[in-house]
Amino acid sequence: MMKSKKIYIAGHKGMVGSAVWRALEARGYKNVLGCSKQDLDLRNQHQVNHFFQNEQPEIVIDAAALVGGIMANKNNPYPFIMDNLQIQMNLMDAAHQNNVEKFIFLGSSCIYPKHAPQPLKEEYLLTAPLEPTNEWYAIAKIAGVKTIEAIRKQYNKDFVSLMPTNLYGIRDNFDLQTSHVLPAMIRKFHEAKEKSEKKGINEPVELWGTGNPKREFLFVDDLAEAIIFVMENKLEESLYNVGSGEDLSLKELALLVQKVIGHQGEVIWDTSKPDGTPRKVMEVSKLKKMGWSPKITLEQGIEETYQWFLENREKIKEMKL
């Protein structure tokens, strides 16, 4: 692929978009394009169409979305479905209308049924009810997956959906009201460690649920490499899972985060809070057979994420990353 191709990353300042941007630049791509929320509201169809007509991107990577953990989804169901529908549909239609060569849509493993067999295969989509705690977000992403499928079917365009497992990494969201489980753990253990050092006693950390649910995690730089792999290769199908194919319990995750951070106190599980889906691990053989697999171990990824957190504490407070 020519390194001069014009590549537009929607959501280029977010965790995923910025990781893709770094990876593209590292590989020598010279014509990478982004646009801030202040200059382009992706929920506004007119603005999106005008942007595509003016810029004429050849490749589009849709890393823009309203995302959050259980609490954010529970408290904000309308924006989680409406904002995400507007963002992705505006981008897909503008890409279609302006003859974009390749479109990569990023979804989430939450599109699969709550009690689907494990590991999660692409064909399990729409076979049973969703997890209620994030169904609004999931329904929006399912609509995106089916739109990509429809465009491929009717117009034979190289549009692809990638469904990553739980992501974490550099530029993650550490706001305890809206963050996902792993960055929330990093912040909680770090703050408890700081309190312990000030007080001279081991401060406990309280976490939601039983700790028994099992989750799979993927470092965001590995996802960026997967996106570039898909960008540079023509895929035969419309939907591919992206992950490690390995999971662990939230109790095991907590112990690993605790170890990396150096917290010595007790971990208390609040069993009055919801657990969410009992287990989520992706079946990722389709993409692996094509030649892509993750490189960064979970412990290494947590260490890198924690280091970035430490180096950007003030920026995190100001930007509410």
C-alpha cells in the first residue's frame, strides 16, 4: 500500500485513535488526517458530509464513540445509543457516498449475547439477549456491524468491522464514574497506595461485584497493529474479532494490578454491586490464521499503562481523560 494514501482517523485523540496514529507514523504513513470535536461534530450529518467532500479521504478508520463502564451505561442509556448511532452512520454513509476505498469500523465484544457459548465466535451475533448493563451501546454497535455487512453485500466495497475485546492502555479513561474496569483498578490501587504511605497504614481497596467474572484484555497498541494489518490486507468477510483469546478472573486481574502498583492493603469485594456478564473471551482464530496476533503481555501492558498514568496525572485531572 502506498504510504501517501490519505487516511482519516475519526476519534484520533482518543485511546484507540491516538494509538493508530502513532502506529501509522511509525510505519511511514505520511498523510494521516484527524479533526477535533470543536471543528467537526460527528453527530451532525451535514458537517460530516461537508468534511468528506472537502478532504476526500481514501481510507477511514472509525475509532470515534461514546464509551464507558457499567455505571456510565446505566445512567446514560439515551446518549449511549443515539450518539453512537449518529456518529457511525454519518461516517459510513459519507464514506460510501464519497467513494472511500476502505472503511474500518470498530465495535466491541459487548455485541454478543450475555450467555453466548465461550469463546465468543462471530456467528453468535444476534442469537440471544444482550447484557442489560450495556445493551444501549451494544445495539448501536450491532447496527454498525450490519450496516457494514449491507454495504459490502450491495456495493462490494472493502468495508470491515473489527470487534476488539476489552481494551486498555495509553490515554485510557481513569475517571472512576465512567471508566472501564482495568483503568479504574489502576487508579484505585494507586490512590490507596498514596493514602497508605501518608497514613502509615495499609489502606484497603473496594471493588465492585464478586470478582468471579472472567474477562479478556488487549493492550491498545496491539489493536492498532491489528487495524493496520487489516488496512493493508483485503479480508474475505465483514466481521472479525480482535483479542488475545485468553481471559482471567477479575480477582486475578486485581492481584496483578496490585502487584504492578505495589499496593499492600486488603482488597474488598462489594457483592451488592452487579457483576455483569459472567465470562467474555473472544474466539480470534479467523484473524490469527491470516497472520495477526497480539505481542504485549497483560502484565507488560499494565506496567506501561501505569507508567503513563503516573507521568500524566495533572493532564488527566485537567482533561478528564
